[in-house]
Amino acid sequence: MQALKVAGCIPPLLYSQLFVHIPYPTSDFSGQTIIVTGSNTGLGKEAVRHLVRLGSKKVIMGVRTVSKGEAAAEDIINSCNVKSSIIEVWQLDMADSKSVQAFAERARGLERLDAAILNAGVQSMKWSTAGSYESHIAINTINTTLLSMLLLPKLQASARTTGQRGRLTTVGSDLMYFANLRELETEGNILKKLSDEAQSRSWIGQRYAQSKILLFWLIRELANRNPLTQDSDVLITVVTPGGCQSDLFRDDIGPVGKAVFKFISGCFNRTTEVGARTYVHAVSPELPVEAHGRFLMDAKIAANGMNVTSVQGRNLAKKWNEEMLEMLQREVDLDAGS
Ligand SMILES: NC(=O)c1ccc[n+]([C@@H]2O[C@H](COP(=O)([O-])OP(=O)(O)OC[C@H]3O[C@@H](n4cnc5c(N)ncnc54)[C@H](OP(=O)(O)O)[C@@H]3O)[C@@H](O)[C@H]2O)c1
């Protein structure tokens, strides 16, 4: 099953990397306020540059280190030749649910919120934890879903007042097509199993891909639970930028490895500017309603893949979503009551 899955995915992904042209974004974002997390560098930073260039009224950069965010903001302001007040840099640590809650609380004070790109993410071959959970699962999956749930009411309220449909996208990866699901099989709690270093350390090479399929399952279910209506006029999606020349693999390789990786990446991968075009598409005002709950790749709606459609994928998604959405909803309710 795993070999079949991998073999089936390689030709379309190679085609996407080598032959697909992602159109240069030209949508009009004037008057709009947009959040981009993990935007001090890489794809997030280039997405902010596009959004500023396309006339956004305000772009909030959610970053772990404010000084790095401010340096990135200055570079964008200078390159786009716009007023510095267009960009605000806000602190956000996606490894810490309290920081996620504080960030969402601050976002509730915005005059309007039209779109959000939840891009912050990690990739590593080393085992580490954030709070009680393994880091990929904590950052890429759990806190990205929590932030989506916390920002959704603000996006819904803004759409009602402005009459413009909101857009919420989280950044996944096409590696979700390859994720090996065998480790997720358990009679007990999936999250508990994934957080147990003794059981899970040997699976760390799979963890990034797993974190992205686990994210897709949750966000797809969030979209199902929030269908497009007058009260909830917000398109919810997961987007992949495709393979890009960023710093994502920074933790794993020394200087020689970095040079080799840079060379190989330069042959196959997109620049971050090109990859970020897919993010702009995912939050563009023209995104079609059919995109709701879907995976976006190459600035189009993409197939869900066997990890979503197979019996194994469907059963695991149901179990995972029940486990997680109940737990996260409790946090959202507590947050609303505080
Ligand atoms: N590059 C690719 O080929 C590729 C392919 C598919 C999907 N993606 C996805 O694209 C997204 C962006 O990655 P990238 O390629 O642009 O990598 P990157 O250059 O490493 O950027 C990652 C961003 O996430 C931030 N981040 C990481 N942990 C954080 C935390 N705990 N709190 C707040 N921010 C945090 C980083 O901040 P710091 O600088 O402070 O660490 C950085 O701004 C990720 O979700 C990644 O999984 C990338």
C-alpha cells in the first residue's frame, strides 16, 4: 500500500515541480487586512511582499522573534515603496498555545480581518518537544488548527460586515500524499502515541509528512463543520507551495550538506517568490467556492490523495478528528470564557 501510494504520487509531483508555471498574482487586495504567520523569512515573507504590492491596507506579520520580523518588514516596505504603517509585526510562538491565544485575542481587536495564511512550520530529523507534544505535531498540526479555530469567528464577523468573503488557509505540504499512516494505528489515543518518544523516535523521518496529513484531516473537517452560509462566509483551505528553495531544512544539515542541498534544490525547487504565489491564490478574493475544504496545489484545487480517500485514511481521519477537535474546542471555549 505504501509503495503504491509513493509510486502513484511521484509522476504528478515531478510534473508539478518541473513544468507547471504559477501565474504572477494580480488580484486586488485594496482595503483588506491579512495575517501571515512565520513571515520573517522564506515563503511567508514573500507572501507578505506580494500582498503589500497588491494594495492590502494592512498586513500583520506573526513572528516568533519580533526583531527578525521588523527587519523583514523594513525590507518589504523598501522594495514595495509603501508607507511603513501598512505592516504590523506581532509576536507569535506557534510552539506555545498561550502565545497562540494571545495572538488571536489581539486579532479580535482589528477593525477587520479579511484573510489569514497560517504558514509557520518546522521540519526536522531530530526528536524534540513543544509543551507535551512532539514539535512537528505541536507546531504544524495542533497549534495551526487551534489558531484557525480562534481566528475563524473574527473572519466570519468581518465577512458579515464588509460583505466580502473571508479566506483562511493553512500551509500543508504535498508530502502529505506520501505520509506513512502505519504509526497512527492504535487502539488508544493517537496523540498520546505520537508524543511518546520511546515508541516514536524511530518514526521521526516520517513525522513532517504525518504532521501535514494530520493537519489536512483537521482543516477539512473544520470546513465541513463551517459550510459557506451568510453567517459563515469564509473559505477554508490547505495550500502547498510545492518544493521551494527556503531555509526549512536548516536544523538538519551542516555547511557541506547545506551547499549540496542548495545545489540540488536550485535544480528542482521553486524560488520562495514563486512558491508564495500559491499562497496569494489561496487567499485571493476570486478563490472559487469549490475550494472550501480542499487541498490547493499549483494555484488550483488538487486531488485529496489515497491518505484521504482510502479506508485506512478515512478511519484514521475520523478517529483523529474526534480526538483533536473535541480537545481543541475545549481550549477555544475556555478562551472565549476568559
Ligand atoms: N520549502 C518547501 O519546500 C515547502 C514545501 C511544502 C510546504 N512548506 C511549508 O511552508 C511553510 C513555510 O516554510 P518555509 O519553506 O518558508 O521555511 P522557513 O524559511 O524555515 O520558514 C518557516 C517559518 O516558520 C516560522 N516558525 C517556525 N517555528 C515557529 C514557531 N514556533 N512560532 C512561530 N513561527 C515559527 C519560522 O520562524 P523562525 O525564523 O523564527 O524560525 C519561519 O518564519 C511551512 O509550513 C512548511 O512546512 C514548505
